[in-house]
Amino acid sequence: MKGWRLWVSVVVLGFAVGTALAWLTNSAKDGGDAPESGLAVGESHPGFALPALDGGRVDAAQFAGRAMLVNFWATWCAPCRREMPVLQAASERHGDALAVVGVALDDPEPVADFVEELGIAYTILVGQDEVLDVQSAWGNEVGAMPYTVLVDGEGIVRWLHYGEVTSSELDEALGDVL
């Protein structure tokens, strides 16, 4: 009898884990709106103060009055790497009207090498535990990457997106804010 219960428990647990992994994989691959989280569209952003790749610390308050696109990523994340040229193009296209901020869950050395290789010129922040805390506060409790949040010039969250951002998705979101 005990063996049967153990077998059923393992099957149920396996199904739950498989379902969660399938959801995260599809969200990261296909992109999409964020599921219910601690941060919602229409709320004020929670802010951040994190180490900058080029030294010092950057505070979200520095971008007050401008739209801000915050992208959580890592060098080991393939969808993150693919979307960075899209973010760079948006940064160049919108200039001072849009602050693009990349928040890397990584060590500074690989981030610096990758950013240089791709010619990324927007603000890059780095860290480990601090980044995990900020990412969670910004609505990504599950830690999926990439994860992107668009905030308007008033500091209000206007768009949450799990997974790789395409140029057309980003243009549509920015069109509603800029």
C-alpha cells in the first residue's frame, strides 16, 4: 500500500513540475504578458539602486520624467542575447525620451565583454543577490529571463513582458507611452 502512495505522489509531483517548466519555457520562448505578480500595469514602479557596469550606482530616480525600459537579462540567457540589439535600436531611435536600462544577473566581467562585443550603449547594471531582489520587486518572482518592464515618465508601469521582445512588440508598447 505504501508503494502505491509513493508512486502516485511522484507522478503528481512530476506533473506539477513539468507543467511549471512548460509554462516558463513557452513564456520565455514566445514572449508574452506577465502573469499575475506583485507588480501590475498602472502601479508606480518600485525603484532600484544597483551597481553600474561602468562604476558607481544608478538609482531609478535618475530617470524621473522620462520613459524607462527596464530589461532583466543574463549573458547565459540565449533569448536575452538575441533581444539586446532590439533594445539598443530602440535606445538609439528614441534618444533622451527613453532610458533603456539593462539589469544583468551576472558578474561584471562577462557582462562587460558581451556589452562591448554587441556595442550596447545603454545603461547596464550588474549584480547577483541585489538583482534578484530588484527583479522580484519589479514583478518577476519566478526569475524568468528575459523580463522587461516599461514605465512612463510619471513612473507608472505601462507594460510587463516575459520572454524575448521583438521589435514589433516593443514598438507597439513604446507607441502607447512615448
